[in-house]
Amino acid sequence: MKKSVLSFIFLLIAAMGFAQKQKEILYVGTYTQKGEGIYVYEFDRSNLSWKELQVLTNKNSPSFLEFHPSKKFMYSANEGNNTVSSYTIDQATGKLADLNSKPALGRGPCHVSVDPKGRFLYVSNYGSGQLGVYLLNPDGTIGAVADSIQDKGGPGQKPHMHSVVPSADGKYIYASDLGIDKIMIYSVDQKTGKLSPAGVPYVEVKKGDGPRHFAIHPSGNFGYSACELGSVVNAFKIVKNTGALVPLERVTMLPEDFTGKSYAADIHFSPDGKFLYASNRGHESLAIYAIDAQTGKMTIAGHADTHGKHPRNFLVDAKGELVVVTNRDNDNVVFFKRNAADGQLTYTGKEISIPTPVCVKQLFLK
């Protein structure tokens, strides 16, 4: 009995020591008219402090960042020269090192995403409306082209591919084209990465809504589109065996009394799926929604001032305790404490000063 108790105590002490050694790293992508590239910080959540570890120089506006599922590699969409880049992540320090770069297969790459199994890289080209797919090599480098699809506009419409989000199993991707008011749905060949239209190949939103970013509920049952031009969130039921999107509701992102101009940007869930957050550029806020887990319906729970102008990408902390917002026009990255019970955000007064930040990602190192 004593041996069992001692063994348990030793294991507990070891686990506590392991947890204490875990480092938290923040990566911030920027526009490089003022910024220098990708900024890397070690973050201490116990006192909301940070220290700069690195500024990886990339003067081609690495405006959107994404991790490989192994968390050993990172990728950036470089709007300045129409390329995508790969980086290796030092597992002891979190610092980045260049691996390789490839053409974005279109103009104005604004978003990259990675297949959940780390096999493919998806590139969204806003300027030309193309979706590019690359194979990823085991060493994290970007490999051969797997596919490229050019969206087509209609009368008065030009395609603007804005984001690609894979399903949790990687069998489908949801490609939001702001210019043609459609979320395209593709089936992914699991070996080659080649795309083919799903059985229901797209869902169309109200004309002029402009679907920008897409978030899938942790249950996988529902999908939500932040629509830039309409400043609304369109909600859908996901038919898992086909990937189809069935419209549920369309809800504003703005207060009833707001009369100015505002444009939606990003959208993310809390880890428990109970709350959804979406950023407003113009109203300068995050809209907060409570989500009914059974129906997928949204109830507005409030708006949080972002303490800066033009909030772009933001992250909801993996532990559910914080929200971190990039405000492009105020050159600041702002930290908020998050109430897990009601979803509300409290400004901490903590801000990192970074030139034109537009994307922030979080990584825990062992």
C-alpha cells in the first residue's frame, strides 16, 4: 500500500514538473509596409507578460500563419510576392527557421490551411480567386502541386477566394469565395490531394454577404461563416457523410443601433463550443454568441471593444482563459481575459506593440 502511495506521489510530482516546463509561444504575422515579418514571443500567462524571442525577416507580408498538425512546422501566405513559405519550429525554443517557398498559384494569397493529417497545404488567393493545393513532404517542406482551381464570377462578380477550412477528418474542404457569395465544398482525394466537387458542390449565401472565414463547431455538426460585406454570420448544419451545408440562420454581427460602416473578418469557437466569436472592423469589436449545442442556433451574448482599430485575425486560447486580438491599424496585439461561464471578455490592459499585426497563433511546447 505504501509503495502504491509513494508511486502515485512521485508520478504527481513528475507531472507537475512537466507542466511547469511547458513553454507557451505566440507567433504574429504582419503586413511589412511597416512590419518586418513574423514576430515570435514567449508568453507567461501567470502574469500576462512576454519576451521577444525572434523577428523572422520576411518582407513579403506573411499575413496569415498556420501550423502543421505535428506542430513542428509553420506555413505563411505571403501577400507581397504571391508565395507561400514553410518554416521549421525549434521544439526547445519555439524559434522559426526558413525551409522553402513556392508560388501561391494565384495572386494575393491571404490564407493558408493544412490538412488535419498533414498531407496537403491549401492556399486561398484573394486577388485572382484561385484555390491551390500542394503536397507536404515529411520534412515539412512544400512539395509538388496537387491541384489548382479557378473560381468563376458572374455578372458584376469577381471571384475572391478568402479561406479554406478542412473537415476534422480531412475528407472535405469548405472554400469561402467572398466575390461570388458561395462556400464551395470539395471532396479531397486522400492520396493525391486532388479536389472534386462534393455531391452538393456549394452553398450560396445572400447576395452581397461576402463569405470570408469559416468555423466548424467542435462537434462537427455545424458550420459558421463570417461574411465580410454583410457583417453577418451565416450558420449551417453539416451533413457529415456528404459534407453538404444546410442553411440554418443568418444573424447580424452588429448592435441594432450601429449606423456606421463595418466589415467582418475572423471567426472562432471557445474550446468547449459553447461560445462563438467574430471580429468587426469598423465597429471595432468582437461579437459574442452563445451556441445551442443541439440546434446550432446562435444567441447574441454581447460585444467586446477590441481596444484598437481594424481587428483582423484573433485567437481564443486553447485553455479557454484568454482571447488575443490583432488590431492592424493601431499596431497592437491586445489580451482579454475570458469568462468561460458567460463568454464575456475583460480588457487586461496588456498589449504588445507590433507594426501592422494581422494574424496571431499560439503554440505550447513541452
